[in-house]
Amino acid sequence: MRTRLKLFYTAVILLIINNVNSQTINNKIISSGGGLNSNSDNSISINSSLGNPVGTGLISNSNSELSTGVNLFSHPVIQIKGEQNAQYIYSSKQPEYNDLGAVAYDSLDGDITFRIISDSNVNSRKGGIYTVTYNVVNSVGLSASQKVRKVVVNMPIIKLNGDALVFHQAGTAYQDKGATAQDLEGVDISDSITVAGEVDASNLGDYVLLYSAKDSLGNEAVDVERVIRVVDYTKPVIKLIGERDIKHEAGNTYLDLGANVEDEYDGNIKDLIIVNGKVDINTLGTYVLKFNLEDESGNVASETVRKVEVVDTVAPSITLLGDRELYIAKGGSFLEPGYEAFDKFEGDLTELVKVRGVDSLNTSVIGEYFLVYTVSDSSGNSAIVDYRKVIVTEESDMILTITGFNENRITINFQSDNNSKYILQVSNDLKNWLEFDAIEGTGNEIQLIQDIDKSKINGEYYRILRVLP
């Protein structure tokens, strides 16, 4: 009877457990069987989580109060043995990494270390950072939080010469500073370094060089990389063609020679130059031309300046009207044939011409007199001095007789002196005289016959000049 009662008691408990969900049950079980005291207080206290418990190992068959505080539905726990961050150094005595593992405990199943599943990607022959993961599931399917051990495999070491990030000016040759490497015993193995990648300095962008090395046992170092950022940060330079300071002749068209540009990346981008300023060739003074430039990367060149001074350095010119040699009979009057003066920049300067020697010209005294013609412009440029010679000759009682004249020919008779030369001149304004070939005097009356070409000679005045021997 007692045995059956125990079985019934157990069945009742299991029935109760199977019908609870996350709650505490206090039941008094009254048995009619003789094995249990009907007045006894048989109390069952169960704390459960979601899920269906399995088995009866947690329930007592005694005739006293049955009580358990075990959480049947809690997750198992994993604990890593040793350091969570491990460091492995290769050696001939320990050629492979040996993980210390982990332990696992579960409130329902107890020690479930044997159920741990670990996964490792550690490569003992290659330096790097690796992981070992640990996972476990208890008998009711509840899993523990994953644990992870980080394993640093120390192998040969590569050390960069210079920075890991290098800014390099585009358009210039890149020279890498390289790297050094040592094995675990400190032996230099730099000769084993290989570099993968290349730098195109003609194009902007980031370029990666990857450094690898192996020691004599074939152990590989952790790869090290250097990033070369090809940039254009250098300001372009403007170089003037020609001088910075220029003197330019007034009145002449000014054409600037321009400038070239030196840019490390863009080259000669002179077409991008902006020139501010202008030159007024008709006004004397100094003018400033400013050259500015910004390259394709936004680098601004230092402003370059050219100064253009508009000056007047060309001297005016004097043109004498009439002959440079004039003959006047003693006692006669001097009539200035005239002159003209012109300046390339200022124009007509005739009114500014100065004539020296007029005051000393004495037509009552036979001799040679010189008239000096000068002129200067407002810039102080002086014309080349010009001269006119005036010859005062003896009074002549020579009588000219025109014995023949028509549209084609003129005939003049006059008494000549021996050993003298006579020149016939024609003018229509008494200033400009056209001169014909001289004829020799004979001491007698001679006749001068001169053909007239109306297309060339349109004279109203004629004169005979005697050239002194």
C-alpha cells in the first residue's frame, strides 16, 4: 500500500509541475492512503521558467515537505580558463597554439563543460589577431552567452620608416622610405620584406603599399600597410615673360608678353591667368598689371605684378623748307623760306621751333651766315639740330632778260662773269625753289635755255644765282 501511495504521490507532483507556467504553487496534498498522514502539511514550492521540465530527479519521495529553489529554466554559463586576451609567441618548443579552453555550468544539468563547442581561426604560423569562440547548450535547449578569447600571435615584426599616412605632392616622383623587420630573437630580416602596390603620382587619390616579411623558419609577420595620399597642395607659381618693370613708348600699341605658370600637378596652365589692369598708351604715367591664378585644386598663386611706364623718349624732327643754302645780294632782304616740326607723340611742334642766328645775319656785309633750328617736346626730347646757310654776295647789276617764254621753254639772256657758275631756280611761292643744272659763265652775255615740263615745273618766279668761285 505504501509503494502505491508513493507512486501516486509522485504522479500528482508531476501532474502539477506539468501544468504550471512561471508561478509558485503551494498545494496541500491529502492522501487517503495509510502511508501519508492526512493531517500533515505536505507543501511543494516550485519556481519554474518557460519550458517543460523533464525527469523526476528533483522531487523527493519522503513523507515530509518537498521544497526546491532550483530555477529549472535558467541559461547555462561559460567561463574562459586563463586570460580572455591571450598572447602567443612562436617557438620551436611550442610550435602550435594550445588553447586553455573553458568550463560551463548549468543550474539544471550541473557541469556541462563536456558539451562546449569551441571554434578557433588561430594560425600559429602567421602573425595576427585571431579569435576562439565558445558555445554550449543545456539539456533543455537553452544556450549560454557566447564567450570569445582574442589571441594575438606574435611573429616577426615589420616597422615602417616614416609615417603610415603620407601626403605626397602630385606630379613629383614618389620615393618610399621603406621599412625594417626583425624576427622574435631580434635578428634583422629586412631583406625579406616584399612590398605590394604602387603609387601613381600623376593622379590624385589614395594608394596602399603592403609590406610583408618572413623569418628563416617561414613565419610570416603581420602585414603592415602605408597609405600614400597623392594630393595637390602646392601653390602654382606665375613667372612673367619679360621684365617686371617696362618702359613703353607713348602712342605705340601695348601688347603684354604675358606669363607662364609652373604647377607641380597641372603643368603650365597659363590660360587660367587673370590679368587686372590696363595701359593707356596716350597718357604718360605708370600702370600696374596684376596677374592672378587658381589651379584646378584650388591652390592660389601669389599675385605677380608688372609695372608699365608709358614714356615719350622719341625726339621731334625738323624739316627745313626751301634750300639749305640761300644766296642774297648785298643789301637785299632775307626772307625765311620756312620750316616744320613734328613729334610722334605730341604732333605738330612748328610753333615751338627756335631759330638762332637771325639777329647776326647782316645782308649789308658780304659773307656766310648760319641759321640754327632747334625744338624740344614737353618730355625734354630735343630734335636734331638743323642748319641753313645764307650767303650774302656782292651787289649785282646783272640784268636778266627773258627773250623767250612759252609753256614748254624759257630763254634768259644775261651778262656773265668769267669763271662763275649760274643756277636757274623756279618757285611758285618764293619759299620752295626747284633748282636746275648750273652753267659756266664766259665773261660775255650768255643765253640760258631751259625746257619746262609742266607736270614737274609750275613756276611763277624765276631767278639766277651766281655761285661764288
